[in-house]
Amino acid sequence: MILLCLIGRKETYGYEIITELNNSASVLGYAKEGTIYPILYRLQEAELIKCRLAPAAANGGSKKVLFFNG
């Protein structure tokens, strides 16, 4: 539910979600990639969120931007 709330606020991507969760670690504990990414994939498969590829400024590649399917 927390991930859906974060994605519902604005378009975001996995690393940004993990960073935001870890900044709130005193309440939630620490979020790890091995926990968050599988949940994001399941939310996408359930069609609760969608994604699109966007250019990544840092390395010239692309990153998967997540947004709420609503």
C-alpha cells in the first residue's frame, strides 16, 4: 500500500522509491532492492501501476518510470 501511495503522488522509479523509503527508515525499517522490485513487478502484472521508458541523464541509457494506473 505504501508503494502505491508513493507512485500515486508522482511519476517515479524504483531507486527513487527505495531512497524515499530509506529516508523514512525510522518508521519503516530499511527497504532493499530485493524486496521492493519484486513487489513493483507484481503491481505491474496486476495492472495497478504502469511504466514507460525514459532517458537516463546519468549514463545515456534509459530507466523505467512508474506511474499509477488510474
